[in-house]
Amino acid sequence: MKYLFSLISAAAFLTACSGSKTIANTQSKINNPLPGYWQQHVDYNMDVDMNVNTYKYTGEQTLVYTNNSPDTLTNVYYHLFFNAFQPGSEMDIHSRTIADPDSRVMDRISKLKPDEIGYLNVTNLKQDGMALQSETVGTILEVKLAKPILPGAKTTFTLNFDGQVPKQIRRSGRNNKEGVALSMTQWYPKLAEYDFEGWHADPYIAREFFGVWGDFDVTLSIAKNYVVGGTGYLQEEKELPNNKKQLHYVAPRVHDFTWVADPDFIHDTLQMPNGPLLNFYYKSTLPQDRLESWKKLQPKTAELMDYYSTHVGTYPYKQYSVIQGGDGGMEYAMCTLITGDRSFGSLVGVTAHELAHTWFQFLLASNESTHPWMDEGFTSYISDLAYDKVMNKNADNPAEPAYNSYIRYAKSGTEQPLTTHADRYLFNNAYSNSAYNKGEVFLAQLGYVIGEDNLKKTIKRYFDDFAFKHPKPLDIIRTAERVSGLELDWYLIDFGETTNTIDYAVKLIKDNTVILERKGLMPMPLDVTVTYDDNTVERFYIPLAMMRGEKPTTATKIADWAWAYPFYAFKTKKAVRQVTIDPERRMADIDRNNNTGSVTMPDSVAESTKEN
């Protein structure tokens, strides 16, 4: 096959790259990657009163909804997340029937007493003053409109709500295991997202969230001795009768509003030069060594903020808060909740991950129900790099643990494609390995395919082009194509939409001839190191034909490998002693044992590599 042995010249590369820009600038880009793009808009105004003794609260909500879609809407849907924390809910039953339930949930919801459950009730719901028909179905409020919302039109919804904060089980709740009084996440009637795919009124069963961007104006009345932190900028604080206080917050352009409160919080601040004000809320009752860790965390958080702003894009808000609360680590608008009784390394690690979510979950905000790997995986990738940097770990490959976990998962027989809905994984472990580990490998391995410098440019341009736009999987691939000049649809299809695996092997080393074998279904370009009999080493690069080009490399470029050919042969100028495929282990090859070595050439292999 002359195709296999011919040498090819390097293809020209398109290196259209963009530096970090402000969010304002992304809105006025001339080359809009999404012509015709639209998204809905919401403006929330809420007045809430919390009773810290009964854990019950009441509120009024006015919501102005702008229909920027080309569609006429006759229904809307609200999320009522707290209804998940009731015996018999979908979250409860799912946790009790899945083979490997989350250890934080298990059967705990089924055992909640009436004064421990969560609930959220909506009353007096109106559209522009007209009463509406609605039905609560688990965690979703289904609403039939009094009048359709025409394309480009606005409408105003008003309602009253009352809720009870559940015993802390998953993300939201009261009195978590470290004694934080109130972790108020996903606590209010929240309008579901509507986009070009339609409504996203997913029930709250186990996973995370998808929301509509808008401006929030929230007034909270609470016991005077409680320290409150979370989303938004405090506008005013005033005393009320009965030992209460009123806090008024505004939060521009967010898709959620979170707050946490406890009477024993220490509140520290750190103003970053030319950056946001960092807030830290943690309990004064922590052991002394943990209190010291929270102090040491603060400059590290500033380093992390700098890292993400430099390597992804500029953080656009005026403040960010790291708050002790919740049940582990979970990101929200302008803040994160983390459990705080941790070693210093663990505290930095969880903060690195949750802070990175700000870029991928709250600024890019892909749909976490349908594409959780675009958030969890990409967050894991950039936070592993950031943690390695700020903690001076100097790992050869900070993503290596994710590679190893994914490879075990791919060989386990339990893998499901990344296209699986987050709630539809057969095992929680499969969800975690897909969303976190395979998602991280997707991005790290993309650097192997297009080159590390191109990956860095891709991440920054992806953020620049798609911040505040709810990107889809194709958007990251098309961005990488624009930056690298390569065709990459095959990468998204094989690694993202199938469970095809990568497995390349050294089939033969004989004198000056090397024969390689593709054993897995997924195609890849190859980095190959050849050690000659005289102990010299040469690096080769074998492009993948369907990429229609090559990544930048100083290695010796040889002929393309077309995927359908199971074998590939190339000749060298000197006798070869050893060959290693992917010596830096940046490819998720599921069998690395056959990546190095030599064998005797079978007749069938010799025949398949003859010139035609």
C-alpha cells in the first residue's frame, strides 16, 4: 500500500485564537458562532421571611418573564426542589432501588418525620393579575397560562409560597453533619428553562440543575444573630422587631440564588487587586487546626481565582464566597458550599473544584441533566491543573488519575455513553465515572489530538464565544476545529456518543520495519517513540486521515493512517529495537500492555500490509 508508506507534508494550521475578554465584549462579537441564537430571560423579586426555630419560611415572588423565543408559549413550569425530600418521592424511591445508592441519601428520605421533610407550596399564582390553573406533580409545578406569551412578549407572574427546610440530606437542608443551621439552595419556586430543544422541566431525582439567566432582587428577614452569606450584593441591612433583621440583595445576570446562615459563622474577607472580594464563612466551633486551615485557604482561593481567570476567562462578578455548609461540595451563583471539617489539602482541593464550576456551570452553563460531563468533566480537568499549580505538586499529568479511572470503567462492562441522561444511569458509579472521569479525559485527550497549545486556546475561545449561552457538545468541538484547523467530529462521535474504546498495539518490529495494529474501534492519531539498536531515539507522529491535517509537533511526521485499515506499517532508516505507542500516556488506551514491544510477523499481517 503506497498510501501507508508515502510521506506527507505538514498541513497548514488555522490558529485562530482569542485571549480572555470581558463578558461585555463577548456579547458584541462580530463573528457570532451561533447566528440566530436566543435565550429566555427572567427577573425575580422575592420577599422572604425565615423562622429559624421551626425551619419554615414564607415568601412572595414577582417574576417578569421575557419570551425571546420564536415560539408562542401556552404553559410554563416551575421547579419545587424541596418536594424531593419527602417519603415516596422520586428521589427517595430512586435511591432505594438503585444498586449503589449515594451514601448520603440511602433510605434516609423514607425515614423523615413530618417536621423533618422538605416541601414548597405555591398559592395565589397569577399572570398579569389573572388567576392561573396549576398542578403540583412531585418537584414540578405545571401551569396553564391564562393567555399565551407571544414571541418577544413579556408577562408578569406573581405568587405566594411557603416551605419547610428539610433535614440535611442532599445539597439543601438544615443542621448538616457539621452543625450549619441553614443551607438554602434551590429553595424557591424556580422557573424551568425553555430553549430551542423545548422545556427542560426535569424532576429532581438525583442530579444537578439547569436554569434561566436573569436579575434577582431578594429581601430576607431572619433572626438578628444569624450571619448570612451567598449569592448577590448586599444593598441594605436594617433591624426589625422581635430580634430580627432584614437583608436586601441584588444579583445581576445569574440563574440561581443561594444563601447560607448560621449564628456561629466567622466571616473573613480578602479583596483581590483588580478582582472580586472573596468572602469566607466558616463555623467558629471548628477545631483549632481546622480554623487555621480556613485561614490558609484564603490566599490559595485568590490564586485559584487568578488561575481560572487567566486560563479560562475573566470572572465577571464583584464577589465570590466560600461557605461551610451542605453535604460535601456544591457550586452555586457567586458562591460554593463545602463541608469544612477537612485537612488543608482537602479544603483547597474541594474549593479548587467547586470554584472552577463557576466558569463551566454558572457562566457557560451547559445542561447538567443531558450533558453533565461538559460541566463536571471540564471542571475536573481545569481544577486538577489549578490544584497542581497552586499546591506545587508538579505532576507530569495532573489528569492521570482520571485516565486510570476511566480505563477501569471502560473495561468494567458497566459503561454507558456520555449521551445518557444524568438520571438514567444504571449505577451511580457509572454516572460518576462518565461525568467526572471520562468528561475530564475528553478534554485532556483533546489536547493530545490537537496539541496542548491549541487546547489552551480552545478553552479560552470556548468561554469567550459561549459564556452566558448554554453551549452544547458540538460547540466545544467546533471551537477546537476553528482553533486547530482540524476535522474533529469523529472525536465527539466516538468518545462522546458511543462506548467505543481506544486500543492500539505494537504488532511487529523487524529490522527497519514497524507494524502497528488498531484493535479498538475508536480511531486516534498516534505519537510513537522508536528506540534503535544503537540506543538513539526518534519520535514519530502518525496523523489520522479523517482529521485532514496534523497537530503541531516536532516529531517526524509520516503517512496518515486511515481508520478502516487494521494494520499500519512504516520503515525507518536504522534497525529498531523497541517501539512505544503514546509514551507520555496522554491517550486513553485501554490496554497499555501492548503499547510497547515486538513480535514475529504472521503471514496474514505481512499480506495485509503489501503495496497494492
